[in-house]
Amino acid sequence: MSSLPPSSTLPPRPRPRPARGASAPNVAVTETLICTAQGDPIYQFQCADVLDRVALLQNIAQQATLLSQALPLGKFERLEIRQPDRRTVALFSQDRLVFVSVVNTAVPK
């Protein structure tokens, strides 16, 4: 079995270039929460009420478990809520729960 060369001998990766005429995304993260499956916060950014977000994530995960048992649709992994000016995503795994909300700054209010 051959061994890989040390990382210091590898050439640097080229950075991807944006397409011509492409502009930077007009998205700003407004809220982030990462917690264990038991609800212990690991990281939070601008959460108005961490305990309410944890309760929301745990409730959605519990309802999703019941739904996946009732319908043969596979495992529930995430919930996405899209609005014209924002997007909210709740992710669920065995060891963590994640909540992220972003706002599209290009959409006039």
C-alpha cells in the first residue's frame, strides 16, 4: 500500500473563481443555533431566545419522528421555510439540532 506524501509537498488548491458578471450573494445570517440532540447549546449567534429555539427544534424533531413512523417516506432530515425575503432551515441528526435563518438583503422591504 502506498502512502500519501506529506501535505507540505502537495501543490496548493486553485481557488474557484466566480462566473463573469456574477455578484456576491446578497444574504446575511440573522440567527444560528447548534445544540446537542438533548438540547444543550453548543453555539449560538443572535438568538433572541435560545430556550425557545431549542424547544422548537425538539418539538419539530419529535413530530417528524412520529410522521416518519406513520408514512413510509424515509428519515426526516430537515425543515426549510422559504419566504420572499428570508429562508429558515432546521436540521436534525442523531447527535445535534441546527437552526439557521438568513435574510436576502437584495429584496426590498
